[in-house]
Amino acid sequence: MRELELKINRSTFILLWRSLHARENELLNIVEEFGEESDEGCDALNDIIALRLYKDGLQEKAKDVFDENAFLLTDEYL
């Protein structure tokens, strides 16, 4: 398996973090629209699981590098 290692600054991390949350919301909307038993819903649920696992790993690594405000999903405290 190939891997890509990136060095990112705080601003880039915030964009990535928010994008991951936005994608998760899009997938949740698909499940809501089509239902868990549909092909679309099942595919979306699988993607949600993979996305959440990725987010958990990313958060674990990033929490030692970036302050807690980098994980906010709004511009309130930036």
C-alpha cells in the first residue's frame, strides 16, 4: 500500500478538518434520503465508517500539534 506524508500548517488543517465534517454530513443526508437498506444508503454508511476512522486517527495525531480551536467547525474563535 502506498502512503503520502504531508506537512500542513494550522490553516490547511482547519480546511481539511471542516471538509471531512462536511463530507460526513453529505453522506448522512444520503442515508436519510435513501434509507439504510438501499444500495446508496449502504454505500454511504460504509464511507461514513471509513471517514470516521480516518478522522479519529487524524484527530489523535493533530491534537498534539494544533490547539483545540483548530478543531472547531465555525470561525467563532479563529
